[in-house]
Amino acid sequence: MARKRRPFEVFSMSFLDCMSCGFGAVILFFMIINAQVRETTEQDPTDLMAETRKIEVEILDGRKNLVLAKNTIEDLKSETDTAEGQITQIIRLIEELRAELAQYDSETLAEIERIEKLQTDIKSLEEEVKRLLALAAEDDAEGNKLREFKGEGDRQYLTGLKLGGRRTLILVDRSASMLDRTIVNIIRRRNMSLDDKLRAVKWRQVVASVDWLTAQFVPGSEFQIYMFNNDAEPVIKGSDGVWLKADDSSQLDEAIRVLRRTAPENGTNMKAAWEVASRLTPLPDNIILLVDGLPTMDETTSNQKTVSGRDRYRMHFNALRELPSGIPVNVFLYPLEGDYEAPIVYWVLAYRTGGSFISVSRDWP
């Protein structure tokens, strides 16, 4: 008899055991992983935040340093551009000065030769005048002097200058060029103290010349003394436009004291000096000009850093338009390095106005 087959069951007891063990293993695996994740997540984040903040601070400092570095680079670049611009301007100015000097030298070479010949003739004439006037009696001249002027030794102060007329105007150049005869020493003395400026040999010579001139005034005459640089002003304050009595020796002494306490400075404005002569009422009968060169400006203020010889020549003749006609101008010219045209120009001025021209030597008066 055939055996009866047992019915086949898909899910037997052994299969369920295997499935249960498998699921249990998976669940155990996930529990282990979850525990590790939770342990990692629940770790104290304080240390991590501190590190984060530290890194953020370093980043901010780095950005600040970067900005400062960029600003420094921009400032240095700006300063470099400015310096390069200034260097370019200086080089251009030097080239212009060299070109102007070359042109001036070429134009004035012939004039220098004529000036030297003219100066030789002037010195010869002055010596002849001194020799002839030395023959005159000195006692008569001493009797008419209002003030005494003592020179050195037995030197005779005879120049051929005529202090004629009733009213005499003395114009004294007190510009910075009166500090010395050379350009280098003028620049050097210009930056010195007031006492050093007052001790300048050239300026002391100018003051001594004014002292000598005031000693030659005729009794009963009138005078006025103005000094000028950028502008003109009376030596004695409060006397602007007023004629002073030459018989009053105290006023003459005060004028000399003021000049001795006044230091040369600034430029030379001849226009302001000639305007003084036109403002005085009545007009002067005689003008004595103590100067060392052509003007460097024709207004009270000027923005020009350099003035060419041609400009100074033009300023001189423009200033002469302010000089009243018919008044003799006597010129005392003091030496100045490089101003070659001044002797000719001022000699022509003295000649045309009927005055005298004196080229002052180093030891006069």
C-alpha cells in the first residue's frame, strides 16, 4: 500500500527560526550603529565652537590686515606719483633756466664789453673830478654843512654830486639784494637772523652813504627819505608826503638811526619808489637814488618765482612812467653780481634827467 504524502508547507518551523534570527541580527546591528551616532552627536560642542570662533577671529584679522595693506599700497602709490610730478616740474624748470641763461649770455656778451668800457671811462672821469675838486678850499664847504660826517683818514668825499634845489628826495633800496654783492651770499644771509642782516657790509655801506648825503644838505632846504622794497615807506614814521626841515638835525639823526635798525628784505619795486616822487607836494627839486640793480617786480605782490633779465629791463622802463619830468635823478649804484645792464640803464637815466651817476666803490664813503 502506497504511503500517503504529507502536505508541503512553505513556512515551516525551521524557516521561521532562521528568519527570526536574521531579523534579530539586523535589529541588533542598527541598535549598535544608533548608539554610536548618539554618542558622537551628544559630544560637548564647546571645544568645537571655540575653535570656530578662533578661526573666525583669524579670518577677520586677516581681512583687516589685507585692507590696511591695500590702503598702504595706495598711499605709497599716490606719494610716488606726486614725487614723480614734482621731479618732472623741477627738471622742466631747470631746463627752462638753462635755456634762458644761454639766451641771456648770448644776448649780453656784446653789452658786457660795452659796460666794461663804460665803467673804465666812468672811473677815469671820477678820478679827474676828484683831482680837480680837491683843489678847492675845504674851509668854505665846511662852513655850510648842517651835520658832520667823519670818514677814514684824509679821504676827500668829492663826487661831483650837486645837492641843488630847495627840496631833496632820497630813495633807498632796502631789498634783499642789499645784503651782499654775490647771489650765493645774498641767499645765505637772507635766512640769517636780524642782527646778522644788519651787520651786512653792503647794507652798512648804504647807510653810511645816506649819512654822508645828509651832511651835505644846504641850510634852509627841505628833505625826505624813503626806503623801498615791495613797497615804499618813509624812514621817519608819520612823515609820509611831508617835507622835513634840513635845519632840524635831530630828524636827520633819527633817519640814520632808523636805517641802521632796518634790515634789507624782499624784492625791488621801482614803480613804488617813483610814485613817491609824484605824490609829494610840491615836487622835489632833486632826487637821489641808492640802488644796486634793476627792479624784480612792478607790483606790491608777485607770484613769479623767476624774473628774466628782459623782464627786469621792461619793469624798469614801465616804472619810469611814474617819474615826474624835469627832476634831476642822481644815481648811487652799488655792485651786484650778474646785473650787467644796470650800469648802462641808470647812467642813461641820470644823463637824460640832468643828474649824476656814481658807481660806488667797496670802501666808499
